[in-house]
Amino acid sequence: IQDGYWYREVQIHNMQQGDVRAAPRAFPWTLYPPAVLKTHLFTPINDPDGKRIGGWVVGFKLHWLSQFLSGLRMDGDCMSVGCFSFIVERETGHLLATSDPSIAVLTNDDTTN
């Protein structure tokens, strides 16, 4: 997904002032190192007359979720069998985050998908 994709979503859904949407999926982001999975939240910006003149986007790099998961404390029987926690995107089945740093969550570095 290339930069500006989020604004296409603003236009397609004819978002109005105060509307907020999330990107329909997580995507690889390699524009600035390190390469990470990322998702966006976006909202339109209107002029005083109510005309849409742009948008505001917030990106969330999903590697922070892996950092959070790796800090979770897993005790007892769980640790004796080598368990770990993970988050999977339901729609695509892509692994978004894991508590095990040896498991790669970004295998496709193409931002045009």
C-alpha cells in the first residue's frame, strides 16, 4: 500500500467531518527503516465552509505489539511447554505480532500490496 492510500478511502466512503476509519488491513511499511507492519486511522479535514480539503492520518507500527507481548509474564505450566502469545489478522491470517522475537512477522517488504 503506497502513501496516500488512506486518502482514497476518505474519498471512496465520502467521509464527513468527525468520521474516523481504520485501514481495512495491516500492510508492510518499508519507507523508513526498520521494515514493519503498519496500519492507519484517518479522518477528513474540512474548511470552515464544510468542504473537504484534506485528511489527517495516524499510523501505528505493529512491532510495538510484539514488544508488548514479549513483556507479558507467562508462568507455570505454560513456560514448561514453551508457549508464547501472538496476534493474527482475522481476514488474511497474517501474523501481526508475537511474544517470541525469533519469529518473523514481516516477510513481505513490498509496500505496493
